[in-house]
Amino acid sequence: MYGWRRRVPHFLVQWKFNPKSFETMRRNPLDRYATSVKLAEAFKGSIISMYNRMGEYDGLGIFSFPDVIHATAHSVHAMATGAFLKHECEQLLNPADYKLALLMSHDTTVDYLPPNKQSEV
């Protein structure tokens, strides 16, 4: 009906190191890319692109994983190390998949009453 196609999902991964991790890296600067590749591969993933940045997060990457379970396991494993204040992962949709989601929403009828339209009981 909607022309479903199997694609390798992509995920936006963002992280913020805790102060101890950041200070350790400042004192001993290392390229973290190889370590990040190793971690992604442990969960059957790969890195499409990765960047360090200044701001709310210390880095971000576009990763591919076979599915949301592998992506979540990757993020959980990273957080469990204690090196991060935040390690967030969200699935990305390409424009064609997003259009399919919009079409699916348009074609679906459901009797859903949003909270702002619900009368008080």
C-alpha cells in the first residue's frame, strides 16, 4: 500500500562527557574516533559521520545500526561506562520515509480525542 522498503536505519547520537572524562581528554588529547568505531561495530553498527562540538553536547554522530534495539544497546552500553552525563540516540527518517509516515497518518481514521478537546469529568 505504501511501498515499504527495507533500509538500514540511521540514528543521530549525541553525547556530553562528564567533567572527569573531559578533563582527562584535555590533559591527554586523543582521537576518539577509533574507539567510537569499535563500540559501534560491537553492536553491528557503523559511523557515517562524527563531529566534536562546543555547546550543550560535546559531540554528535550519524550512525547506522540494523535496528532500534542495536542502537539502544549501543547507547545504554556507553552510558553504563559512567563517562557521560548524556548519551542520546534517536532514529532518523529520510525524506521518502517521512513522506510515507505523513501519508499513513493522512489515510488513517481513528476516533482520537486530544486532551485539549476533552471536557472535564
